[in-house]
Amino acid sequence: MFNDIGPLELVTLIVLAVLVFGPDKLPKVIQDVTRTIRKIREFSESAKNDIREELGPEFKDFEFEDLNPKTFIRKQLDNEDLGLKEIRNGFDLKKEMAEVTDAVHSRDSDTSSASSSAGSAGSSGGRIDMTKKPEAPGPDDRPPFDADAT
């Protein structure tokens, strides 16, 4: 609990406690604080035991530290029964992306060969050629005026 308190900070806390409570009352205050901490720990342990008894025998290995999400996930990832390592190792993102890229490129070559065989017929069987740039609108091709939009 106090692992990150250095010696200088500890001396500062002791001096501050002596100044606030005085040397006469300080031992009584320390006893009261330790008694209160002990009661809180006993209450916490009895509450944990009551909860374990109420949960029943199927939760005999239940730990309250597992309620912390980080601890729970770490414990479940270490568990071999889930098979997460096999799933992680079986999924190769680079391979999947290469297959998708190959499929797209082969479809593009099929589309370009189909449009070249269609010749100058105008449209290639209802398909839109995405390689052509759209034509610029002429001076008479204005969009309709919408009074509600302004």
C-alpha cells in the first residue's frame, strides 16, 4: 500500500502528525487508526466469506480479484482451454489481404476485357466503366434551382 513512499516523505508525514496532533495525543491517534483499519479488514473478509457461501460450491475457486477486468482478461488469455492461440495463429491477415487483392485484380482484368470486346457499343452490358473520367457539364447543364435549399 505504501510502496511508493520514500524515506523523506515518511519523515515529513511523521513531523506533520506530531505538529497536528501533538506528542501527547499521537500514540492514541495511531492506536485508533490501526484499530479502525483492522475492523475494516475484518468486515471485508467476513463479507467475502458470506458471498462465497451464498454462491455455492460451484464457485469455490472464485476470486474477487477476477472482478478487475484486466486481471480477468489476463487470466482468460493464459487459459489454454479457450483455443485463442489457435485462432490467433490460424488467422493470417496478410494472406487474407493478398487473396482479396488478387480477387479484385482478376475482376478488373475481366471487366476490362469485357469492355474491350464490347467495342464501341456505348455500354458494356449495363456495367459502368469506372476507369473513364466523368464528362464536364456544359454551360446549359445547370442543376435545378431549389428555393428551399437556400
